[in-house]
Amino acid sequence: MSIEMTLESIGNGALAEKFDDALVEVIKNTCDPNTDATTKRKLTIELTFTPNKNDRGLCKLDTKVATKLGQSRPLESQVSMGFDKETGEVAATEYAPIQPTLFDKSTAGAMGEQPAPEVRQESKVVNMR
């Protein structure tokens, strides 16, 4: 028996390339912390042989590589939104309990966010002289 077909030879290497791409997709999904760690992932290679009606020694070969991945876990957040009654301008930002500068244009942020405070660190080096 002599079968000269391999994953690398089918479709001039296209099937092997599709397999490699799907394998990377499965690995990335498995390592993604935004997906459920215990969900089973699946990589399927399907080969469909359709014999020629007039010559059974000749078949059409259809290939399919498919993956079933873990779904992203839902992420919940809250958004505060409103509008300036004087100008009609709308604004939205991710929820924070206190937002005194939401419509304050004198601050640096596009939505009126306060600029990040400057952090000063004292030196921990002790002069031993």
C-alpha cells in the first residue's frame, strides 16, 4: 500500500497552514485570561471525499479546519452620563462615585477628568558619612 498524502502535501501545503493557524488560535484562546479556563477547546480537520461519477479512482477532496473556542467572560461596568443643560453637550465616563469635574472644561482631560496628581517619592538612601 502506498499513500502519498500528508497534512503538508494536501492542497500544496494549504491544509497544514490552516491547521497551524487554527492551533495558534486555540492556544491563544486557552491562554486568554478573559475566557473560562476549564472550557474545552476543539480543533477539527474534516476531509470530504466525493468520488467521480464516471471514474471511482478519482475523488474531489474538500478540506475544512474548524475550531471551537472558549467564549469571552462577560465584563460588567457602569457608565455615568449626562448633558450640560446650558450647552447641550453630552458626556460619559466610566462610573466613579464622585465626579465633580465631569463638565469642567478648565481641567486637562477631554471629558473633564482631573489630571493625574504628581507623585513625589522621598529618597530611601541614607547618607552614612
